[in-house]
Amino acid sequence: MKRRIVTLLIAVTLTSSLAVWGNGGIVHLPLTGSINPVSKDLVLRVIAQAEESQASLLVIELNTPGGLGESMRDIVMAELASAVPIVVFVGPAGARAASAGVLITLAADVAIMAPGTNIGAAHPVDLMGGGQDQDETMAEKMTNDAVAFAKSIAEERGRNVEWAEAAVRESSSLTASEALAEGVIDLVVADFDELLERLDGYTLPDGRVLQTAGLPVKEVKPSLRERLLGYLADPNIVYILFILGLYGLIYEFFHPGIGFGLAAGGICLVLAFLGLQILPVNVVGVVLVLFGVVLMVLDAFTPTNGILTTGGVVSLLVGSFTLFNIHNRAIGLSWSTILLTVGTMTALFVFIISKGLLIQRRQPVTGKSGMIGAIGNARSDLDPDGKVFIKGEYWEARSLEGRIHAGDPVIVERLEGRTLLVHRKR
């Protein structure tokens, strides 16, 4: 009898331990901004740490306009392979899961949204990072590939397959309540505290039961390196650093000495190159930007009257608009950033060139050529030779119109060696 009781207790204990998943705490990861290699590495690191610590649950609080397709695929694959149950919570109110965020949400074990949030618009061009110049055949291939990927995720997690296809083909979007009614998500909660309350005792499709009551919550924050690289994953910041770095080195080249341009420009370029390694870059765009900068600099030292600057502005604009292979303007290089940066550079060089043209048109004020047209006084009678006082100095002079009396005003017509040829000023 005792043996049966012990056996029954062991069976109950084993069943309970298998049904309730983990007791190692809850990991909370806020994930905001674009989906890029930096955010991908952060998510994969946190998933690995959650598995290593045998966490009960990983909650990814998501707010993203979308991102790069390859980074999104890596995150989705890590979600599907994770031994720790993953909850994606689109929140707080006002947040969104757009483009790549749609598939990250669909791939979660539990998909939750807050009121006032939205999900959708997973266009294939945005997902795969393509450009505007794709032909119809390539666009169709990308669409079919993205649809198949979205449908496979929805099928794996038991979500609305039809809407997953519509989100890709038709850029369909849903509010939180609509997503719940359509079977896209599992719950709608107001905040993180309600999320934990609703998930306590929640049964996953594979039979695991989540336990959240009384468990400690650990919020994961990006490391200093991840925060720095996160800033450099913004094309607008990388673009500005790239331009500032180039002009800093140019300034140092033409004004050597103190080294400020070299130090500032070098730092900006190093940071820009770090960002260029993270983001998808078009080499042609980089070449056009460099060519445009070179043309504008050359125009400051050659008499082309602004022709090279005009060509440089055109090259700089074309190169800027094609610099990054990111079609989605929500996460790509902003037009306002391009126009403001190029406009500032153009105004600077127009100012420099205009000053240069004015200097070229002015009469020389130094040297022998600077004496032509200068006005002074005769300090002795010029008959025809004598002395004059011009520009604070005494000069040997010769009259070109007969005798000039001492004290009469004179004007220089030309020079012969170190002798000024003058005539009386009338």
C-alpha cells in the first residue's frame, strides 16, 4: 500500500513538473526602434541567456516600424527554436509592430497587444530590403517568398494564415481588438502587470503551462556597446557623421597645424564606417557622395565660377538618395536630412566661392602692382625726377607731365623698376 502511495506521489510530482514550465524567473526585454543586426544580436543574446538560466518566460515588449529582412529572419528562427516560452507584447499604447515586427509577433508562443496599438503592413520590399528599381519578376518572387515565410510562421503557431498573407500582399493592418478577433494574437492587455496576471496558468498549444505568480522579473538593458551600435544603426546619424568626417579631413588638409579637423573628422569617419558595416550600403552611392565632395572642394580653388559646385551638388544628392539599400522611409535615410545637409554644404561653398571671385576682381593692394592708382603727395619738386610720399613710404618718382611742385597731390600711373611714374591728381 505504501509503495503504491509513493509511486502515485512521484507520478503526480513528475506530471506537475512537466506541465508547469520553469521557475527561474521572468526576463523582460524592451525592443524599440528598427530591426537591424544590432537589435538582432541583442535578442539572440537574451534568448540564449534565458535558456541558460532556465527562465520561466521571456517577454519581448515590441515597438518597431520594421527593419531588415535578414535580421528579422534570424530573430524568428531563434523564437521558433527557443526552449524558453517567448511572449511578444506590442506595447505600450501607441506602439506598433509594422513590417518585420509582424513576423516577429506571429512567431511568438504568445502574441499580445495593448489597446491603442496596431500590427501589419509587412510589405515584401520592406522585409527583404529591396529598392525601387526592381522589375516585376523580381518583385513577384520576393512577394511569394515573403508570403510563404509568413504563412509558415502562422501555421506553426496556429494563427490566422489568411491574414498573414494579406499583411504581406496587401499591406493589411489591424488594431489590437481587430487582431484578437481575427485570431492574429492571443490576448489584449493594458500593461505589463496585467500581462503577467493573465499569463499565470496559461496553457500553450504544446501543453506547457506558464507560471508567473510570485516570480522575479529581470529587465534586460542593452550593453554600452549595443547602445552605441544601436545609434549607429540609424542611417541619418551615419550619413551626417560620414559627411562631417569628410569635410573635417578636407579642412585639416588645407589648414594644417592645430589638428582639430583631423581629430574630429577622423572620429566621425570611424563611427560612420562602423555604421556602414551594420547597414546595407550601395557602393555606387558612396562613390557618388565622395565624387560630389571632391568637385565642391575643387571649385573653391579653381576658377570655374561655380560649375564644379553645381556638379558636386547633383552628385552629392544622387549619391545620398542611393547610399543605403533601405526602401522603407520609416527606417531609412530621411529626405529632410539629405536636403538639410546638402543645402548647408552648398551654402558654405557658394559663400567661399563668391568671396574668392570678389577677391579676384579687386585691385591689388600689396606689392608693385598694388601701387598702380595709388595717391600721394610730392615731397620735392618733380622736374621731372623727385620724391613722393605714398602709402606711408618715400618713393623715387618721375613726372609724366612736366614740373610738379612739392605738396601737389599725385597719382601713380605705372612703375619702371623702383621708380614711380606719376602725374598730377586733378
